[in-house]
Amino acid sequence: MTVIAPEQITHFSGGLPQQLSQVVRRWSPLEALQDTAIAEVQLVRVDAPTSFHCAVYEPCLCFVIQGSKTVLLGDKEIVYTGPSYMASAVHLPVVGRVDHATPEKPYLAVKISVNPQEVAGLILELGDRAPAAGSDAICPEMDCGLKSAPMDERMQGALYRLLSLLDSPEDIKVLSPLARRELIYRALMGAMGPHMRRFAASDSQAHRIAQVIYTLKEHYAQPLKIRDLADAANMSESTLYHSFRQVTRMSPLQYQKKLRLHEARRLMLAEGLEAATASYRVGYESPSHFSREYSRMFGAPPRADVSQLRRQQAVPQPA
């Protein structure tokens, strides 16, 4: 388990976290995942602890400003407390809950979508100045898909400059790409750098697994063929299976199943499809089999789960 505890961040300046908290609260007055005028930036506010809920993280940087959250990736548990940040290198099905939040001091987070090509381009530009893709203390054999680290003052300052653009929308088009680039740069040059570089390096095993994950994400409704995936990644089937579990903490079949169920849930909730139709759309041949697996994952049959989500007028938050 990786824990970023409050005592690890006491050396940070009190000013920047407070300013970040103020700007996030100003632009997220309600409990929700909220879009902003900056296309790649979303804000999260939660006023009370939550139960575990399922989500799929996309490649992103997620900054926890205030409060704490537990994320389960397969058998791996990460607890992160603000001010800290997390990098998701690939699309990952996770389970998460907010642990500490009150109306007076809500859980506040900022999610910034990151294009892997953007990271790779910046690494090439940095050249030898980028941290080496060394070993990882959490997953010594190979990097996991999620990693967290405390935010230092330079990272906090870069994040504040990006969020401050929400108060001057006329500057967003020109300045937000520069501010996002600085955040990625700070991550690459800090504790997160080796982790990000491993997934961006085209000759690394982590990068090959990232390509396998992309293929599964794009073709999740098709039958799973491990041999084809292994051939495309230039790996043996056993190496692919082992390496895939290192990154995702689950097997390729488990990963595909979670993607299918998440997409079926989205289709029912957002497009109003019936459960049977959604199950066929995502690749299930038996609606009863789909219903059983859906209930195991989300805790209720499809119709009951979607009805409850509609009553709450909310979908699971990915950050």
C-alpha cells in the first residue's frame, strides 16, 4: 500500500494549498465532477465520505487539493491525501472512495487529461535532462499503471497558474496549453518522472503493455485473443500475461470484462438502452450472464442500478 500521509506534507507552504482550495471551491460550488472552460480540466468536489464506486481512469494527472481518497486497482491499494497528485499512465478500471470530507472542508481534486504523445514529445525535447526510467519501489519488476506523489511548491504554483485562468477566460486559449505543459514538465522532472518515462519509452515493456491496453480498449467488444495481443506486442503469451498483471493488477480477461460492464452501464444511463441490448452491444452473448457479472461488479442488477443512478442524477466520478 502506498500512503501519502498528512505528516509527509507539513513542510509545504500553507499559502498555496489554501489558494488552490479557494479557486477550486469557487469554480465547483456543487458536489459533482464538473467541466471547466479549459477543455482538458475537470474539478471534483465531495462534501462527505463516500462508499466505494467503480470508475475507469483515463491517462491523466489528478491533483488532490484537500481531503483524502482510497483507490483500489486490483489487489493494489493507494491512499492519497492532499496536497498530492496521481498519474494514470493508461486506461484503468478502478474502485475508489472519498475517505475524508466535510461541507466545511470538502474533498477537492483537479483532473487534467494527458495525451501520451504529448508526454513522449516533451521527453524527447528534454533529452538527457529527464529522469532515467529506473526501478520502482512499489512494483520492483515493472511499473504499475497508477502512481502517486506529494505536490511540492513548484507543482502547486503551476497548478494554481492554470486554474487562475478560469478567472480570465480571454487568456485561456493562448495560456492554458502553456500552463498544462508546465504541469507535465514538473511531473516529468519530479518523483513521477521515471514512472511516466517508462510508459512513454517505445522500447520499454511498460510501453508495449500500454499499447496492448489501448488495443483492448478500442476493441473490448470483440473476442479476446491473447496470442494475437502477444504477437502484436512482440512477447510470449506468458510474458504478456505477467506484465499485464503488473501494470493493471488484473488479467487481460478481467480487464476486458470491466471495460465491457462500464460501457454497458454508460449506454443504459446515457442512451437509455435496455440491459439486453447494451449487453449485446458490448460483446456479451447471454443477457443472463451479463446480468450476473454486472450485479457482482456494481452491487445491483442493471435495471435497479441504473434507476438508482438516475434518481441521484449522478454518474461515478473518475477522479
